[in-house]
Amino acid sequence: MVPTSYFLVLSAVLFAIGALGVLVRRNVLIIFMSVEMMLNAVNLTFAALAHHFLQLHGQVFVLMVMVVAAAEVAIGLAIVMSVVRHKDTTNIEDMNLLKG
Amino acid sequence: MLDYAWLMLLFPALGVLIISFFGTRLGRRVVGFLAPAMVFLSFAVAVAMFVQMLGLPAEERSHELTLWNWMVVGNFSVDIALLIDQLSVTMALVVTGVGFLIHVYSAGYMHDDPRYPRFFAFLNFFILMMTTLILANNYLLMFVGWEGVGLASYMLIGFWFEKPTAADAGKKAFIVNRIGDFGLLLAIMVIWTGLGTLQFSEVFARAPEVWGVGNAAVMAATMLMLLAATGKSAQIPLFVWLPDAMEGPTPVSALIHAATMVTAGVYMIARSAVLFDLAPATGNWVAWVGVATAFVAGTIALTQTDLKRILAYSTVSQLGFMFVAVGVGAYAAGIFHLMTHAFFKALLFLGAGSVMHALHGELDIRKMGNLRAKLPVTYWTFVAGAAALAGIPLLSGFFSKDAILFYAFEHQIPLWVVGIITAFITAFYSFRMVFMAFWGEERDKKLFQHAHESPRVMTIPLILLAAGAVLAGYVGLPSISAIDGWLEPVLKAGEHAAEGAAHNFTLEMILLGVSALVALAGAYLAYRAYIVNRGMPKRVRESLGFVTKLVENKYYVDELYNAIVVEPLRAIGGWLAQTFDQRGIDGAVNGLAGATGWLGSQVRRLQSGMVGLYALAMLFGAVALLAWFAIR
């Protein structure tokens, strides 16, 4: 039996990689994937702790996060598509229309 | 009929509404008929009330008519109510009667004016407000009329507002009157706080009990009323607006600035006779203000060369005589002179209008001469008016002025001395106008060639007014004065007058003789100076030097007021507009806007456009929150 702490460490590592990806990468699609990775790291934590405490709440919450993530991807990709059509770039640095 | 007094207000009100809304569509003929007709109907109501009143015993002649309750605030209650008594009916007859004739005359005089309907709407509005003033049974409703006639006066003086002088004259009249109106408003407040009512009958019943003779409150109320009267009736110190008011159309000068509105102050003092009897000191002030104004304005009239301005100063001077009368307690004599003056001064103004009409707007008497050859009707009626003004025996002005001088003599002999000198001056300038304008030879040939008599719509009112100017005096013959007896129940002047007459019949006859001699002497001197010996006026002017300059410049009163009132106010206004408003008010508003803008420009830098930075900030925020929760 794998101890719960392994799962928590793994998810922390995954979350840190995702966050770092969001911060350092410039390509919108990569940033998107990094965000997904952060979400899934959280999902892993939920599932692991649900198993640890033998309760279903955590697992239900995972399903919830998946639904939200799917919706977010749909909208996010649509925005990316329209930006690409408009500016012909996926570089986040060029998307600064609302700059003060 | 007395219960239908409200009809007197209804007709002019209808006239105002119909002409204001449909005037241009109805056309000149209809408007020119409708406006005089409305005033005539009012006049007919007044005559009917007068006739009915004659049939009643003296104590039943006063009638109050409450139309509706105007306002109730706490224990303060005012009605829209009319008081019909001997005094208000007399005033109503004069206002609507003379007003009707002037309306008819205006229909001819204003014939070519592009704003014809507007003129008649304003004239009818004036009649409406003047009847309100006269018929009101309380001070507040009277104040409404008082302000209303001031508004009408402003609109009509500035009727030809394209001319800057006319627009300025309108403003001047309005602003100067405002000072007086403020006095009346304060007087009303004093009366209300002291007596708890504004209705005439209650005020006059309570005042002697609550206040008594010489009380400070009654002094304050009457002095404030005197201030109000000096504004409306153009007395020292507020007379400066009336001569400038001559910029308005001539019928306006005749109706408002000679016959009716300017007498409102005299009417108010006569109406408040009970209060003025309680304040003898104020009465003295009234008399001296009156006689000083009469003298000052009379001397200015001597030097003027503009026909209408001579008449304007003459009006100021004659109003001064009325003030003397009401000041010495001879209220009936004041109202009597008010009535005769309404006839002859309206006549003189309309005559001046007729001359103006004939000479294409020329009013300088130095350019006239021999006009009697071209304008016979105007000439004869003008002579009747001038003779009545001069106080030539057996004409109306003779009897009324003499009554005033008699009471002035009884009261204080110095008043009489100044009065009789002014009467002499009056006679002189009246005939100076006649001789310079109508006698001698024509000075301006071209003007004279084109002169023509006015149409009948203008000459018939002149003839009717001339009849009034000649005959109106016979209601107030010395010692058997009908008007004294008629007004006695209202003014309580009858006993005083009858007593004086009984004791001093010889004195009155002597004074009568002196007045007659003085009037004739003034007229004769004018004849010598302007017909026989033409070099004389010039020699007199030169020999008087400094005095001539002073009088010709109207005692520099306008200049004085400009220096001590107008210019300082302008300076304050300029400072407020340019310094206080632009730096103070605008500075505060603009400063606030600037500060907000600066703050925004600083905060804007946070929005750098670098998404990575936002994400980092969010991360740090989240970590910081977590840390805070963890540590707590």
C-alpha cells in the first residue's frame, strides 16, 4: 500500500511545475496546459485524501473540477482562436491591448 | 353690483390671455378693438359700482368681497379678497377711465409697430395688476399688484428692447423699484408680527389699541412704507428711474409713468391713513420728502429740452405735491390731486405723443415752433393740460394744488413757502413748453413742412382728457369739497378738513388768490421770456453760472448714485466673477478633478500588459493568504 504522503508530494510537485509553466512560458497553449496540470494536481490531492479518510466528498469534488475545467478549456480555446485570428500570434507578451 | 367687483379683474385678465395666445392670429384690427374693449368693460363695472354706492348711505358703502382663501400657514391666513369702498372706487374710476382712453389712443399710436399684440397684452396686464393693487383688501394681495405693475412697467419701458437705452432704462426702473419693494415687504412683516393680521379693516381696527401714537413699531412700518412709496412714486431718493422711463412708448409714459402706477405710493399712504395718523413724525418726513422732490424736480424741468423729459420731471414734481398732502394728513386732497393730475398729465403725455407722431419722433422743443398752425387739436388740448398743470384759475390743477397748499400752510408755513415757489416754477415750465413748441416761428422748416395732425383715434382721447383736465377740479371746490366728504368715511380726513375750512375761510381765500397770482405770473414770465424778449433765457442762464450747470446736469444725482452705488457693486461683482469664481470656485472643482487624474495616472502603471506579472502577483497573493491563515 502506497502511503498517502507520496500522493501529496507528487501533487505538490505537479502543482509547482504547472505554476512555474504558467509564469515562465510565453506560448498561450503551453500556459493553458500548465493550468490544466495545476488543476489535476489538485484533483490528485482530493482523490488521495478522500481515500485516506474513507469519505466520498473529495471524489465528488474531483468530478466537479473536471466539469469546470472542461468548460474553461472550451472558452479559453475559443478566446485563443480568436486572438490568433486577430493578431496571428500565440505569444502572451503581444496580448497587451488593455495595458494601462 | 358690488358683489360683481371681481369682473373688474376678469376682463383685463381675459384680454391678457386671449391676446397673448391668439394675438398674432387675430390680427391688428381685432386686437386693437379687444384690448380697449376689455378695459372699457372694467370701467363700466366701476361706474356701475360708483352709481350704486351713491345710492347707499355713507356707512354701508364699504364692501368686502372674499373670493377664496389664498393660503393658510399655521395661524397665518390670507384671502384673495376685494375691498370696495369710496377710495378704491375713486381710484378704479381713474385707472380704468384714463386707461381706456389711453388704450384707444395706443391703437392709433402703435399702429405700425411689429409687436402690436404684445404691446396690448402688456397694457392689459398692467390694468389687471393695477386694479388688483387698488381693490385688494389686505397688504399681501396689494403687494402682488404692487409687484405686478412694476413688472408691467419694466416690460413696457423696455418694449423697444433693440435700443440699448430702452433696455437699460427698463432695468434701471426695475432695480430702483426693487429697493422700495423691499421696504414694503418689510413693512408687511412688521405689521404681521405686531398685529397678527394683514387685512386692512383688522389692521386699522387693532393698530390704535395695540400700538398707540408714536410707537416704535408703527414708526418702523410707516417709514418702510415711505421707502416703498419713494420707489414706486419716484420721490427723493429713488426718483432717478422715472425720467429714464421715457424711453418707453409714449402711451406707456402717459398711462403708467404719469397717471396711474406712479400714484400707487400715494394711494398706499392714503389707504394706510390710520397708521400714518399714529406716526406723526413719519407724516412730517413724507411731507418734507414730497416738497423737496417737488422743488428739485421742478427746477430740473426748467432746463430740460426734451418734451417728454420735461413732463417726466413735472410728474415727479407733482407727485411730490401729493406726498405733501398725504404727509400733512390731508389724504383727500392728495387723492384729489392724484385724480386731476391723472387727467392733465395723461393728456400732456398723449399730446407730446401726438407731436412726436407729427414730427417723426422728434422731441426736442428747440426744433419745434408754430406747431399750432399744423396741429390745432393737439395744440388746444395741450394748452388745456398745461394750464391745468400750471394751476391757472378755474382749471382742475388750480383747485387740487390749492387744496394741498392750504393744508401745507396750516401744518407748517415753510412747507407752503417751498410749495408756492414750486407752483411758480411749474407755471413757468408748463408755458415754456407751450410757447416753445406751439408758438413763435418754425425753427426747423423741414420738420414743420411734413407735420400733420394725428388721426381721430388719437385726437378723440385727447379731447376727452382735456375735458377732464378742465372739469375734474369741480369735485373739490374749496370749503364745499365734494371729494372730501365722499372719501371722509375711509380717510377720516373730513372732520379735519371741515374744521380747518370753517375756521380759516378767509385764509383759504387769500391763499387761493396768492396761488392764482403766482400761476398767472409764471405763465406771463414764460411769455416774456420765450415770445417777447427771446434773449432773456440765455442771459439768465449765463448770469447764474454755477447754478445753471448744477441744474442742467440734474444735480448730478445719477453721477452720484453711479459713484457710490453702481460702481462699487460693479467692482464687487467683477471681483467675484473674475477672481473669486475663477480662482476660488473653479480652482476647487478643477483641483479635485486634477487630483483624481493624477492618482489614476499613477495607479495605471500597475496595468503593465505583462500577463506573467499578473499571474505572479496572484501567486504571491495566494501564498501570502495561505501563510497568513497558517500563522494565525
